[in-house]
Amino acid sequence: MNLLQEAKALEPQLIQWRRALHQMPEIGLNLPKTSAYVQEQLKGMGIPFQLYGHGSAIVATVGQGERVIALRADMDALAVPEETGLPYASKNGNMHACGHDGHTTMLLGAAQLLKAHEGELKGTVKLFFQHGEEICEGAPEMIQEGALTDHHVQCMYALHGQPNTQYPSGTVLVSDGNMMASADFFDIRVKGKGCHGAMPESGVDPVVIAAQVIQAIQTMMAREISSQESAVLSLCSLRSRTADEEQYQKVYNVIPNCVEIAGTLRTLNSDVQQYILARMEEIVTGICSTARATGELKVKHVAPVLHNPKANAQELYESACKVLGEDQVVYCNKPSMGSEDAAYFLQEVPGNYFNLVSYAPIDGAVHPLHNSKFCLDEHALHHGVAVLVQGAMDWLEKGE
């Protein structure tokens, strides 16, 4: 059995699936067209499935037995208008700018190969087609609805495409430890007292106070967090309001009532994460109180740190080498400060989240994820299919 050759033989079908999915990008938790398309393909393969996430998420089953591994792919897109100029480009204002169309395609390919080898499986493979990854709400919703416990999942592998031009397209990157950062979104509100721009003494200027808050927070990050730690705090939005319900408008002679700041915190260490959030609260309330304003910090915890246990990483590395050869697999312990809601699954069951290098130039350049001109390499997709199938079969085999 040569799984790589079998996966390569699927390439015309993989490309067809990927291009169909690419033209129907849907965002968030509601993916009616995408889910219906995947369900149709699974029915054609004779693979049973159950629905989660109000019908948008799917868990399919191949094989049988008490030993259970799950393979996961995300299906949602981004609210990014596509500018690739490809003949199959999306035209609905959304775009698969993070390659989830490729992830879904590779899991469909894995489903087809696993079904073909169902009699050889030493257990059960669950195929998780997940919604809402870009908002980090899909995995928690599936867990809450019982997707892991209903199916007795004991291990999970998840694959993401990566336009990393340091490596040839088709290379697999495996890592262990804390691989991706936790994510928090935060809102800071500085409430002062609006007044005439020519008479600032008659009010409390939240613009100046907000500037002090911003500087103090960034100073805290630079001077209180060790350079040995990985932590990023970005202030991504700043706007003023002359009244609570007013939409932003530029006014040259009015000091506003309040200023709102929004941003994100990413860390690879939960202790550092908690320290920074506590210090932010102290800075916001302390500076605002001193300046006769009020300050409020609201935090939304978006995703935990994604951790790859070393034993699972080594198993997947060996499986990838078996099917691709050692020259196309890299053990690459370079954490990312991006975040991923597969971390919720990997908090519940051990497994591995790994990357497939995949990129194709548009207008003579390779564009990053979340870019309106991002394009993956369709001819690398069969590598991902082969590794997913080999990894699942090897993991089940070791349970004997």
C-alpha cells in the first residue's frame, strides 16, 4: 500500500472540491452551503455522519472499534474581498484567505482513502468538519454539544496550510510544546467630560488620558515582561465619542466625552497572560482616577495556548516521514503568536496540530494568510491527505 500514490491519484478530485469550496466562502458559525456540500460528498462515499453547531459542523465516522482518533479541519472563511483574479475566485465579498477550503478538501480526501481501507483500520476514525474557527467559537461549541464525548475521541490530529517560503511547497512541519499563543481581546474605555476645544480646563480630556494609558501599557510590556517570554500586546483601534451613542465623526473643536481603545494580547505562558491583564487593569483605573476620569477594562478570552504533547508529535513525525520521506518533513519547534481554536480540542484530548507548507504566487508574489491575494498550492494537497491517513492508521495500529 502506497498512500502517497493513492492520494496523488485523487488530485483531480481534490482540486475540484477545493475550487467548489473556494467559490462558496461563508463566515462564522453559520455555514449552510459549505456544510451541505461536505455532507453531499460524504453521502456519496457512503460515510455516516452527525451534525453539530446547529447543522453547520459535521462529525463523520469511518471504521469501528474502541480505539478512536479524530482528524479535524475548519471550514469557515473571512470577510475579505478576494483580489486574486483567479477564474474560480469568490464574488460574494468573503474569501478563503486562510486556506480552510484546502483543509476541508484534505479531510474529504482523507475520508475517501480511509473508507477505501476501512477493513484494515484497527479502530475508528472520526472526521471533524468544524465551523467558526476564525472567531474561535466553533470548537468550544462542538465540545459543549458533546462532539468529543459522544464519539469517545482519544486523540486528535489537525492540519493547517502555511505559506512559509523557507521550505518547498508540500513540506510538512511538526512541532511539540506550546506551539500557538493564547488570545485575548480587550476594550478600554476612558470616560472624561466633553467641552469646547478652546477651553479644555472646563472639561476632562479623555484623549490625553488615553494617550497616557497607551504609553503606560506599552512601557509595562517593555519593562516588566522578560525578554525570555513570548508576549505581544497590540492596540489596534482608537476612537472618540462626543456622546455615548454617537457614531464616530471628525470634530476639530470638541473635546469628546470618552475614548475607546481595542486590541489583543497573545502569550505562550498563562502566568504571563494573567500578570499582564492584572497590570492593565491597574494602569487603566489608576491613571484615569488620577486624571479625574473613569477607566474600564473589559477582556474576552478567545483561545487558550495550543499545546502539542511531545509523544504525539513524535508519532506524527514518524508517520509523515513514512509516507513522504524524511526530506519532506521538518521537526520545527518555532511557536507562532497567532491563535487557533483547535487548542480547545487539544485541552480535552492529546494530539498534534501541524502545518503543511503550501503557496502559489499571485501577481508574481507569495502573499500571507488573511491577505486578499493569498493562494494555496493545489498540488500540495495530496501530501496533507496522505499524512492525515497515515497518521490515523499508525495511531490506531499502536493500540494493538
